[in-house]
Amino acid sequence: MIANAESTGLVFDYNSRDMTAFLTGIKSKDTTDVVIPCAIYRNGKMYKVEEIEHTAFDGCKKLVSVKIPNVPKWLRNRVLLNHKF
């Protein structure tokens, strides 16, 4: 899935040098289901989602499922710590 950055409900940091994106958080801590896209469009440019930061899901106590594409190179240590699915 490729998504528009503003419509995902997710927070990303971007590296414009190598056109990659890093999932850093979720806008609503009440989110129950997360689908992480393999790429994000932002300002007319496509960024490949390559990393999920270890604090991306902090405070998301209602989280039930996370769908992760085959694309990320890095899942930071403890990214889903304390989440029961």
C-alpha cells in the first residue's frame, strides 16, 4: 500500500537524501488498528518506509493489531513492548 502522508494518522520523519521515511508515532493514542504503508507520498514525492522507531506505539493502550509491510529494513528494539495482541 502506498498512502498520502496526511491521511494515514501516522507520524513520519523523512530523509530527502535517500527518499526514505521513518514511522515515529501515531496521531491518536486511541487507535486500535494500524496499517503501515510501504511508501508515503509527501509534497508530490514518494518516500519508502524503511524504519519503525521503538517509541512509535508508546501510549497506544488500545492497540489491537499492527500490519507491517515486508519493506521495513529496521524494527527498532522493543517496538511492540508492552502491547498485548
